[in-house]
Amino acid sequence: MGASDTKMQPKTATDTPKASGILRPVGVLYVLFSALTVFIAVIGASGAELLEGLMPQGFVFLNAVRNYAMPAGFMPHFFHFLFLFAAFRLAVGCMTIRFGKTPERGGLLGLLGKIDLWIVIPIMVFSLFFFDGFHFMWFPILSLPLTMLLLHGSAKLDNRPGRAAREEARTAKIFLIPAFLGLTFMTYIPLTAVFGISLFDWNIPFAPEFAGFTNIIELFSQGSFFWTSVWYTLIYSFLAVFLGMVYSMCVALLLNRKIPGKVFFRTAVYLPFIIPVVSSMLVFWLIYSHDGVINNIITMFGGERIHFLFESATIIPAIAMIAVWASGNIIVIKIAGISNVPRTYLESAEIDGANAWHRFWKITIPCMSPIIFYNMLMSLITNMQVVVPSLMLTGGGQSGATVTPAQFRFVAYELYNTAFNFGWLGRGGAISFMLFVLIGILTAILFITSKKWLFYEGGGPA
């Protein structure tokens, strides 16, 4: 075999990878950063003087955590921990400089990068909660780019079997770091904070006192309105979701046909979704009133006028119809889903003698089941947190009722009243956490039951 045959040999995953040129500069930056960390640990500086005019002041809850949750004298131990972090980063920097062009050490450097990442994230959380005004956040934020560069460079250097797949996975994880941080600071930390608040007997403006699970236990005690609130919330949610699914499917099927003015009608049914919620509630308040359009139609047939928002039997259905009317986003998604149903399936079924109902039920619905599942899930989560109708249509008696009807007292409304009207943040945190648990249970049930009816083309049931 000649030299030309040798050149034609394909490369394999075990071939020696090209050494990454960024690892040694990254190692130098690690060494410099470790020196900066030692300097901070020695003088106990948080950078407050440098960033005082740029950073926002801490939230009320963060101040409470600093004052009541952190053990006394703990802050010096944090600066002692920074000495260990500096030593670790110095070792990582030296090893990166030493092995920056050694493929056999790519896996070790990647492991060190992962350990470094899981040290930086707790430092970031600690900086958020225990440093006044977020002044120390610059330190973990400045630490992240080094970690990302180390993970990226070590992935390119790694020569173990499956290097290509591992490099791709590690690169994906690097790009997922911003999304993970967003979820951490916008979802996980607030959720943890809510659970922490629920453990305190905290009535603003008085200082919180640790109460354990007392607030959560009281929600399940006799005489608590929590279960009644949950019951009405579930009724409203299931009614709004069911009617919304049926209504959106019917409208989507109609607007998927070739009719004159189809673009206008699609815009018309989507418009309620983008109308401000306050405006929608005021309009429906007029429609549901004694002199509203619905009552005018009822009197034409000899019926009696009622106020739909004051009668216990009509309050929840009336509010659910508002949610159904504003489901334009679901309609648009289902229109797209119907358009993507394979025409070959429908034509084959029609040739075999299937009528319109059979084609819809046996072909259209299964092919659209992932879209239906997504819409059902998002609609359930949204409706379980309903609060605007209660705030707008009752106003605590401002709309004509001296007492807010029980059917308006959804869980989120009880949370709002408890935490913000009455100032009981601990009890409000307990309600909020239990609402999260309830939504999680319903979501899990929906996922489990979906395995029996969810269908993916080419893959059978999910």
C-alpha cells in the first residue's frame, strides 16, 4: 500500500486529538485568580466599596435570612473557606499549565473543571443570601468564565474512547450553564426561600420567629379554609382546561378549512389572548351584570335576571368561560398541529371508507396528542394559579358584595390576602409551597396517564 492509501484511512475516535491552545492561558488565569482569592480572604473584603453604587440593595427576605438564619460568627469561616478554594484553584492552575498539551490528562482536567463548577455555584448562592446588597456577586460571576474555558478546553484534549460524544455533551453542558443559573436564581432559590419563609411565624413588620412546620400543619387543621380553596381551584381548573381543549380544537378545525377571510378569523380568535387581563375582566363584569347582554337575552325568553358573579352556582363557570375565551394561543398551536397531520394517513383512511369522524378520532387526534398534552399541561399549571379574576371581580366587596364569595377564594387569592393584605408572610409561604406541591402532583399524574394515550409518529405510544 502506498502513501496515498495511508492518507485515505478514516480517523477514529481513538486518534490523538489536537491539543487545545487555551488551556495553558487558562491555567495562568487560575493562578492569578487564586492570588486574588487569597487577598480577599486575608483582608475580608467583599467589594462593597467598589460596587456600592451599582448593585441593588437586598430584598426584605434576604435581610431576614442574614439577620436570623445565619449562625453568629459564621462569616469569618466563609473567608477561611476561601483559602481552601484559592489552594484548590492554584492546584488546578498548575496542573492545567503542566498538562495543557497532554491528551492523556484531558479527562482529569475535565473532572477538576466539574468540581470547580460545583464549588462556584454554592459560593454564588451564599453571596446572594448573606452579603448585603449582592456586593460579593462579582466574585462567583468572575469565577464562571474560567470554569467554562477549562471545561471546553479539556473536552477537546480528552482522548479516551467516545471522546467525540463526550466533547459534544460537555459543550452542551457549558452552554446550559446560563440557563441553569437562570433556573437556579429565578425558580429553585425562590422556591427554597418560600419553604424557608413557611418555617417562620413572621408578621410584618415584626421580626420572624422560627415555628417549624406549624404553618403547614395549620393549613390542614379543622376550620382552615385551605381545603375549600383547593376544592374550588380544582373545579375551576378542570372546567377551564376541559372547555378550553374542546373549544380550541373545534375552532382550530374550522379555521383549518378553506374559507373566505381565514386570516381575519385567525387574528380575531387570537386577539383575546393579547388583550390586557384587566380590560377583559372589566368587559366581562359588564356582560355578567344584571343589565348585561346575557341577561337581556334571558329576559327575551321569559327568564329572570341574575348576577352571574354573585350566584354561587354560576361564579366558577362564568370565570372559566373567560379563560376559555382567552385561549387564542392554544388555538394557534392546534391550527399548526392540524396542518402537520400527514395527508397520506387521511387519504388512505378515506380510500378505505373511513368517514370524517373516524379520520378525526383515529388519525388527527393521535397525531396531535403531543400538542394536546403540552397545551393541557400548560393550561392546567396556569389555571391552578388563577388570581386576577378574584382581585378584579370582587375587590374585597368593592363590586357590590359585602363579603367575598367562597367561590372566588382560590388558593392564589388566599396566598395574596394572607401574605400581602394581612402581612403573615410565614403563612403565605406555607400556602405557596403547598400550591407548588399540589401542581406538582397534578403534573405527575398527567405525565403518568399520558403514557396510555400519547402517540409519537414512528415511535408508537410514549
